[in-house]
Amino acid sequence: MTTEQRIKDRNIGIIGMARSGIAAAVLAESIGGKPFVSDSKSADLLATEIERLNTAGIPYEFDGHSERLLASDYLVVSPGVPLTIPILKEAREKGIPVFSEIEFASWCCKGKIIAITGSNGKTTTTTLIGEIFATAGFDTYVCGNIGFPFAEIVSKIPEKGIAIVEVSNFQLETISDFKPDAALILNLTPDHLDRHGSFENYIKAKLRITENQDQSDYLVLNFDDKVTSEQKIESNADIHYFSTGTNAKADTTVLEESLFYRGEKIIDTA
């Protein structure tokens, strides 16, 4: 199914009037979709967002989620919205698909996608990777949980461009076809257990970043992290491990202030 077929003339319910929700609505409207934005907050707390939607001519509601959402072909949910709210439960019971904003935006991405997740260090790593690609002369777009929502910037990314996307576990919970060309899992430590219920469920959410990858894609893992080094991670991607130490089992290591890849010196780090 093409991007146009997925969006044009579709009734798209968007839950959450935060920046990513507004971005998804504007993106949907620009492709010929029929977005409807819903938020549980009152109008006085959404003045800026309402102004943007009025300017774009996109319908919306506030003070709660009505059954109008249940007439949607699918729903796009902002990352801060709990998946346990009643309207999402009703939607699932009716068989209405629920997608995250990064899933929705990825349908529209013409360039390559590098997705970074983990418990700690995501923003720093995303920023550094963006700087590396930009300095190397690539048309680079840093987005996601850092700076611009993916949906806000995706229409600007050309076929030879690269999206460097910081991705949270909340966003990964509701992906379907999201398929980064390269995925990085930096580390995994107990976090957001109030949402996931257990560390095991949190790990499962994070590992979804690689579930659609194939042999043409790359998965980069931290050999120094207990979970990513010891747990058997199911992935069809080409897996590479890095270590900040000298572990011989890692593909990329640091030795005597130099970076090595599979035993070959790449660059001095000092």
C-alpha cells in the first residue's frame, strides 16, 4: 500500500494535541487525509494548539475524547497518552488500529532512517550522530524526542536525506511497519515500570525497534550493557556490537585512545 493510499481520504483520529499530534494532523491534511484531533485538556490550556488547528482548518475537540474518534479508519496517538484510556480500549475492541506518531511519519519518509533508543544517553547520541552525518556532507534531519517531531519534518526529507530519530519506548509500543535502516539500542535499565508493569515488558517495547528490520538493515547494540549483551535478541538485521572498553567480542572498541572496528584502527579519539 502506498503512502497516499494509507492517508488520502482516510478518517484519521489523532489523540493528543501536543506538538507531535499537531504535526501528525498537519501532515495528514497535506496528503489529503481527514484528520480530527482530540485532547482531554480544557481549551484554556490549549490556546496555542487550537490557534494552529484553526489556521490549518483542521477539526478538533477538547475536554475529553468523544465517540467521533470511533468513526476513524485508524488512530494516531501522542507518546504521552496512556494506552489504557477508555477511548483506546473501545477502539481496540472495535478493531480500529492504533499507531504512534513515528509509525505514521515513517510511512512518508523518502530518505534513510537511523533510530536511537535506550534508557540513557539517547539525546546525546542522537545529537552526535546528527553532527557526524551533517559534517560528512549528508542532508541530515535530527528529530523525534529531540527538537522537531518526526511528523513535522518528514515532508522535508529528500530521497538522499537521513532522518536521525530519537525514539522512546512509548512510541515503539504502537508501531506496525516502522523499519529503520539502522537501529541503535544504547542500554536497558528498569524505567517507566508504572506504564509497562515489569522490566521484561519494558525490554519488549524497546526491542520492537528491530522487529521489522531485514538483512539489509543494521542493529547496533552495546556489549557493555548486561541486557543487550546477554539476552538473545531476535533480529533479521546485521547486528554490530560496540564497547567503550577493549572487549574482543565487540565489533567496535576503544584501545589506547583510538577507535577500532574489527581490529582495524578507524580514528584517534584523543
